[in-house]
Amino acid sequence: MNDQNVTRIWYTINVVLGIMSVIMICEISLEIYKTPIEIVMQSFTHPICNFSFPAVAICNTNKFSKKRITHYASEISVKSNVSLENVIRYLSALGDLHDNVYDKNKNYAYIQTLIEKFGSNNFSTNTLFYILNILSTPCDELLINCVWKQQIHKCSKIFQWRFLDLGFCCVFNYHRKSFYNTFQVKDERQCISGWEEGLQVTIYNDVDDYFYNPTFELGATVQIFNPADYPDITSGNLLLQLLQVGTIAFFSLEPRKFYSVDEIRKYPVHLRNCMFHDERLTVFGNYSYSNCLVECRMASIFALCECIPFFMPYERNHSCTLSNIRCLSKYQDKWRNLYPFGFHSDELDKEKENSLDCEYCYSDCTTVNYHLRFSSVPFNAHHKDIMKLNRYNVIHVYYERSRAKLYKQDVVYYWYEAISNLGGIVGIFLGFSFISVIEMLQSIGRKIVHSIRNLSKSTS
């Protein structure tokens, strides 16, 4: 075998190895492009003091106070000459604005006219919101004892009266601004674990004052959620628990923070599947997944029924009235169901039509979730005042541990790591390095110069 054949074999081997290295580089590059982001556990011992305490909403299962309904009905009865008994029966239709349930046996148009003419001086959609407000049991009657970090507080000083998806509720540590409430909220944090250092509230359930209770359960509903978000069950960031009267309930929480490094901003949103709070504005301010879903739902409701339910967080310009109940009832299942994100199939056209499609809503790149362990016990049955105690609930909301989990979303490879990995692959197959590149360019340059000189000699 002469030197020329050896050279050819050597070049053939190098070409094959070069092709193999290029294939591997392409495969790795494609894999990095498909999944450029990874989630890793950064810490098991992140201090709970670095987390905002969640917002805690206490909502009465009784949506309307009987004594307030009776007082309001008496005013309408006097002005309209309609019997008090009939007016009270008519006003029960206002509960359908909570549930979006249409009852064909109710004359909504007549009831709406009765309220507009005799239930207010200058009726508007804003007026209906305030009517529903005054008919609800206020916080100073629902909450009778509030303790935060072993300090007794007046409940009205740490709880604010807000409208949520369950109606009007008493809410602790809720940071969202209100269109009608100037309540100043301090960012509360629990730095020492244990129920003694958390939130303790005594709830009074006046069962004799119940008028409209869609759950048919005596008690209260507790919602726990991110203090910067509107509580939305479809976002996955809402914890909800129904309490029966006469119980002590313990809400043991474990916060888990998920954050993303700024380096992932360079990737398209559809690849990282999340958005930063400052990347897009919603009608409520900075972006969050919950805000986006609520905005999407509001847009759908307004498009189909030309109004917005009173409990949704917006300026009260187009509140739904009783005349909108039929439309709201027709599409309520659509607004309760969320179409799977990123899922496309012609076979599910009907399902897509009957659900809410918010394809532009991405998860938060930075958020805090709360893992709940719930337990409850009844009051002592042998207590001498057990009949009186059965009108109360006591809740404890607290962090169970002093340390929490911290998750980080980061890029799979930084530029220097990518160069290192690609260089390693080429080095394995070809012994390739930057010095090799220089030597190869030098060799090619010499051959080009040599060819030019030979060409010049032949022409001369």
C-alpha cells in the first residue's frame, strides 16, 4: 500500500468521523431548542419569612342576611304597595346573580323593574352592586375575634370587605387594589412556624339570619390564595375548604416558591411556557396567570352576554342585572371549564366550543404556591354551652415548618456550557480544538497561495 492510498483512507476516516460529529451536534442542538429550560430544586431550607403570607378569605355560605332583606323589602313594599311577603319572595331572585341559575318560574323583568323603581333613587348597574353589598352579612358581624402572631386585633383592622367569586367576603392580607375600597394593606409575613404564630379567627354563624344559602350547608367557606391575584379556581393556585358549624379547623400550609432566571427571557414564550409579570399588562395591572384567566373569562362573558358579573374585579360600568340571568345561565358551563392549553384536535371542536379557550395565558415564571394539610375537629359535645358553640367556627391558618422549598427554572445550557459540550464531541471524534482550526486555516491558506503561484508560472 503506497502513501497515496494511506492518505485517502485517512481522509475517508476523517470525513466519516466529521459527518458523525455533525449529526450528533445537530441532534443535541435540536434537543436544546425543543427543551431549553429545566426546573431544579435549589433549596429545601428557604426561610418562610421570605414569603408573603397568603390571602385568606372567609365567605359566609349565607349570601343574604334575612334581617337586611326584610328591612330592604319593607322599604320597597311601602313605596310600591306590594305586600312585604311578595317583595321578600321576589328579592330571593337576586341570589341567582351569585349562581347564574335561571328559573323560568321567576319573572325577572318584573323584579328588575320593581327594584329600579322602588329600590333606589337613581338606579344604575352600580346601584345593583351596592344593593347586593348591603344585603350581605358584614365582617363585623361574621368575625368576632381575630388573632395574628399572638396579638389580638380588631377584625376590621386586618380584614377588608371584598367581592370575590363566592360573593362578598372578609379577606386578610389581600394586596390587590379595589375600585371602591381604600383599605391599606400591609404585607404580612409569618417568620416563626406553628399555629400560635399564624392567623386565628373565630367565626359566628347566625343561622337564624340565613336567607339565601346555595350550598345548603351551615357555616363558612375559606379560600387561600396568592395575595396579589384574584382567586380563580381554574388557575390551580386557589385552595378552597367548606367549614361546617361547630368545628375547629387547622390549615397547615407549606409555601413553595418557583422563580425563573432572567436568562430564559431570550427564549420565545411558547418554548419556556411562562411569562414574567412585567412582560405583558392585563386590565388589572401586571401579568399573572390568574389575572389573565379572569380577563379572558370576562371578555367571553361580555362578548356573549354584554355584561360582567358583579363579583368580578373591574370598574362597575356594565354589571349584570336580572335581565342577563338567562344568558349567564346558558353559558356558565363554558366559563367553568378551561380548554387544555396547547392542545389542538379537530375531534374536540365541540368540547372547545363549550369551554374557555385562553391560549394566550401562560403560567407565571415566578410564583408562590401553597400546599395545604387540612384537619378539623368538632367542639366538645359535653360542653355545657354546646348549643351555643355550634354556631361558631374557629380557624387556624399557619406555616407548619420554618423552612420551605425553592425551585429554580433555568436554561439547560449557557453559551459557555454549550461550547464546552460541542467542543468535547468534536474533540472525541476528530481531536478538534481551536488550535486545530488555526492549523487547518493555515494549511488551506498555504495551498491556496501555492496554487496561485503555480497558476501564475503556467500563464507566464
